[in-house]
Amino acid sequence: MADNMHSLARNAVLKASCNVPKDLLKIKGYDFNEGIDLQAVLKSYLTSGFQASSLGLAIQEINRMIEKRLEPVEAEEGDESSPRLGCTIFLGYTSNLISSGVRESIRYLVQHKMVDVIVTTAGGIEEDLIKCLGNTYLGDFSLPGKELRQNGINRIGNLLVPNDNYCKFEDWVLPILDKMLLEQNTEGVRWTPSKMINRLGKEINNEESVYYWAYKNDIPVFSPALTDGSLGDMMYFHSYKNPGLILDIVEDIRRMNNQAVFAKKSGMIILGGGLVKHHIANANLMRNGADFSVYVNTGQEFDGSDSGARPDEAVSWGKIRGDANPVKVYADATLVFPLIVAETFALHADKLTAGKKTD
């Protein structure tokens, strides 16, 4: 009896393995005996496991977008909507990333025309413009809100924004809204959120701004909830001071969806969740799904939220193609997006900027 139990236990512990597929990657991290080589460290992430491997796969997926984007495509005669690129790259991000230092990584991509369509929230617009008027500072997550409010300081995570910055923003933006209303009434201009963002990028005239470069490089920026932030506050105040300004969101949804419909191939890079994630994915539904996709967020799917949904849920809706290889990186974008840019867009900057002017 004892021998039989011993044999059962031995067989359970020492169960034989099947043959491992030959194409499986072997887990191995970076050996610092080789010296300090940050690019080699990043390349080792792919075979490090867990979210490091997800990051490595995201880098590969974005590099596939870039490779496809660089393929020449001839426009069809008489069709202004025909793509000029082998892959149209959609970049989406939430407002907190503009409040953070990721803003500079995003501005780099827009400055050098490395992405083709941008989607963000109202905060993702205004925080960029406000940073041109006043600084954001490093604070702490645990600072008491009551004391901050008494001192006129707003907290975004561990970032601090003096409320005076928003006062400066009001002084700057209200005269622009006056001009827009005048042009609407005298020239018949039909404003949309994307046209307004383009105008604000022109007016800020500051090379530190993401939207200055979007204006200069004619990159469309969509924000279907543009009133949901300080810009909305300013439009609310303006509606009493000088009423009548109208923003047409229907024209923008047609323009946004057509960016996907007429794309030769489509790639999505989405930092965060919520509106920006769904707006880009839903536009790609119009073409039966994106060809390349990378999500970077910390959302979980157990609550059924779109923010936490894995790419496979988007496949079920037709927002990502069934034969695609989408990647989700579970991480804070402030940690990983600059690393992604370093191993993708910045690495191929010479090819991506060939023949382009960014002055």
C-alpha cells in the first residue's frame, strides 16, 4: 500500500511534459555584465515575461504600423479622401497624460508628423494650452484636498496646478471665442470641435504646444466632449457675455470616421480608456476593424467597462480585425510610453521625417 501511494505521489510530481514548440521564446533578461546599454535592456523586455513582454510586443506592433505607414500609396484620381500613407495611425490619450511629462513625448510625435489622427478629451486640449501660460508642479498624492482648495491649488494625482493658470486661460481664450463668434456671424464659418482646436493651436503660437504643431502640420484633433472641462467652463461664461457660438459635432463625426474608412491600413495607439478609447475604436468599426492595435492602461475587465476591456472584446464588435495581433500593456503610461516612443518612432525618425519640414 505504501509503495503504491509513493508511486502515485511520484507520478503526480514528476509528470512528463509534452514537447515544447520550437518557436517559443526562452525567458532571459538583460545581463548587466554586458555594461549599461539601455536600448539592449529594452530589447530584453520581450523575453523577460509578464508586462515587460507585453511592452516588447507593443513595440513590435507599433513598428509594424510604422513599416506599413512608410509604404507608398497612390491616391486615386479625383478622390480627395484617398490615403497617402500605407497605414493611418490614430493616437488617443486622456488628459492626465498631457498634464504629465508624457506631453513632451506626444508633442514630439505631432511635431514630426509621425501620427495622423489624434483623439483626446477636453482636458487633453486645455491642459496643453494652459501649460503655455503657467507651470504645473510636482506635489504628492496624499496632500489634503481641503488645504489645497483654500490655497487655490488644484491636484491631478501628484501634480499641482495653481488655479491662477485657469484665470490666465480665461483671459487668453475669451477674446478668441469672440473672434470665432464674429466669423460665424459675418463669414458663415461653421465651427466644429476639431476646427476650434486647430484655431487654438494657431493662436497659442508656442512650439511647446502639441496643438500648435497639430495646426502647423494639419493633423486633425478630435474631441467630441470638448465642453467637459475648463474649455466648457469658458464657453459657458462666454454664452452669457456674448451668446451664440455653435459647435457642430456631426461634421466632426463624419470627418473622424472617414479617416478610418478611407485608410489603406489602420493602426490604433490608445493611452488610457474612456471616451478616447471608444471613439477611435468605433471609427475603425466603419472599416471592419483596425489592422494594428496597442492599448496602454491599468483598467480591468471585471466590471464590464470599455476602459478595462481587452482587445479581444473589440474584435467581437468588429473594431479590431479578427486576424490582427493586438496588444494590451497593463501599465501606467507615464512609465512606459516614453520607452515605447524611444524604440519605435524615435528609432525610425530619419525614415519618418524624410522630406518633411517641421519649422
